[in-house]
Amino acid sequence: AQSVAQPEDQVNVAEGNPLTVKCTYSVSGNPYLFWYVQYPNRGLQFLLKYITGDNLVKGSYGFEAEFNKSQTSFHLKKPSALVSDSALYFCAGDLGGSQGNLIFGKGTKLSVKP
Amino acid sequence: EPEVTQTPSHQVTQMGQEVILRCVPISNHLYFYWYRQILGQKVEFLVSFYNNEISEKSEIFDDQFSVERPDGSNFTLKIRSTKLEDSAMYFCASTRDQIYEQYFGPGTRLTVT
């Protein structure tokens, strides 16, 4: 079955340190992959996407992600974390390139401490 | 910047009642979606809608659910007879094209008592 996995429930980082939020996927074809962020009591905000082309994609708020086909991963990264980055992060994929119905990972809570 | 809006923000209803959740997608978008997020769980796809018909639906989207685009702007999700397990945050999303990112509304929190 096609799926998106986020192996970490929570990631703790000190402000100013680099952060990584992990995501792996399972699909037979070429996926479209996305990262969204959810702040408390808010909807999902788009961060970045991979459709095709350059494996390193850059998005909003200084975030980037690297598509790795051999490892079937799409980890979210930021060189220097901010306290305001603390939120719930969701990896999602349109794993069949179909009508755009996204399959979401369970979410990873990022906590950045001063 | 245009955004997806949803009303109401919170709906409380009794089991067995019908509810209609409303969404106004971004005006030039063509693809529309409903997702739900049960408290503490992952976001789940319910249904996609394009060209005035359902494109795809998940196993969750049974006969109790229906969607409609009654006019040029609104996109609604109806639950005919709510159950306790329908309690969740319901998100509407829209996009210009399926390869573009989906824009999500702020959600409607449905509480079934």
C-alpha cells in the first residue's frame, strides 16, 4: 500500500541549530511530495513541494527539502532554527499522480527552545 | 493574498443530525478537496471534486457524506446523519491544477454529542 511515514513524533532543537524533520514514502511510481506546517488552531500552510527536476527544493521561511529517490525520503531541513518554527509539520504525497488527493504522514511536532 | 475560507469555525451537533460545512475556495482554482483530522491523528483525504463531479473518494466517504458546488463560489460537505466518530476538524482545500500545492482553509471543528 502507498504510504507516507514520519518516524518521529517530536523533534527538539535548540534555537540557532540546524533542524531535520524526516519523511519517507512508499510508492510504485513518481510521487509529488509536499511539506505543510500547522500552527495551533490554524489550518495547514504550504511550505514546499517536489514535483520533478532538482532534488533540492527551497520553500518558505528558509526551509528546504531534499528528494532522495534511492532512499525514498523527503526530509525537511533548515540551517538555523527559530523559536517561531515550533509547530506541527506534515509530510504529504500525491503518490499516484492522480487527482491530487494527498496522503499525509502522522505529523512531527517540532519544538525549538531558546 | 487570496485564501480559502470555511464556515463555521466550530459546529456542535447532536448525533443523527445533518450538518453542512461550507467552504469558499480560491476563485481561479479548479480542483477542490475535503480532508478531516480526528484529534491527535493524521489528516485523512475524504473526497476530491473537479468539473462539478467527484473525482475520487476514500473509504471514509460513505453514503452519509455528499459534496456540492451549488454556485460559482461555495463548496459544501454534507453529513446526513452524524455519528460520534464524525467528530473531527474538517479542512477544505483547493488548487489550480493537481500538480500545484493545495491551499487549505482554517478548518471547521465538528463536535458530535
